[in-house]
Amino acid sequence: MENVTDIFQQYRECARHIRNTYYVPKDMNDGDIVEDFDALSILLFQHLVLGKVGVDRESNNWLSEPASIFPVVPSGNVCPIMINRKEQSDYWDHPLTEIKKDDLEMVFIDYFDWDDMDLIDLRYYRVRITTSSVYPDLVGSDALIATIYADVYYDEEDQ
């Protein structure tokens, strides 16, 4: 597996700058501008990430479903984590708040920010837990990990 964290960070910086400069909603009724940026972010991801690693852009529904070719791995021995209470809810308050490096296998879904209607930072990776011998009940759950605590890899074998 190849560490592609730098490529993901370049995408993050570009997307964040474009979003915060040109696509900031004026008020709570300005959801169309958020949707426009979401469409643009897929194109940015396809070109700035997939193009650099040589992945077929059409092989996945990028930034809306898990990408098994991009495992997210804690960069230290212990990592803070926020796990979704249940599928597709807005509650990230599962009692497990810290994992060891090998407790879970996770794959990248998208970047996450708390408030779509304001300036964004894209501080978190939104991931899907795919495997765990320690916490098998969490398999299939989504989680948030701050980008400073994890690395993204490209697993060519999963392509």
C-alpha cells in the first residue's frame, strides 16, 4: 500500500479554498450553492486524487460511498474517534472514543465538516468501519477521525 495522505491533503486544501471563497451560502435557504459545490468537489476529487494515483474515475460513486481502495489508518498507536450512533444519523456519540492502531479497518468516504451552511475546514475523514476483531459490532458503522490523527493509503489490490 502506498501512503497518499499528501495527495488527499492537496485536494482538501483546494476544495476548502474554493468552497470558502466562492461557494459560501448567504443564508439557511441557500442550499443550492452547497449542492453545486458538492458536484464540483466530485470533479476535483476525480482529478486531484484519482488522476494522480491512476484510478478509473467512473469506478465508484466518489465522495458518497466507501472507497475500499483508500484505507484510513491511525498514524499513532492510539487515535481519537467519533463513531456514528446508528446508520446515517447525525449523532457521533458512540461510547467508544479512542482506538488502538489495529482495532479497526476503515476506508475513506469523504471529508466531513459540522456545518455545511458556513465556512468549512474539512478537518475530519468520514470513514466506514469494514473489519474489526476487537469491535465486530461496529462493522458497517461510519466514524470521524481528525485528519491529523490518520493517514490515507492507496490499496491497488482492492481496485
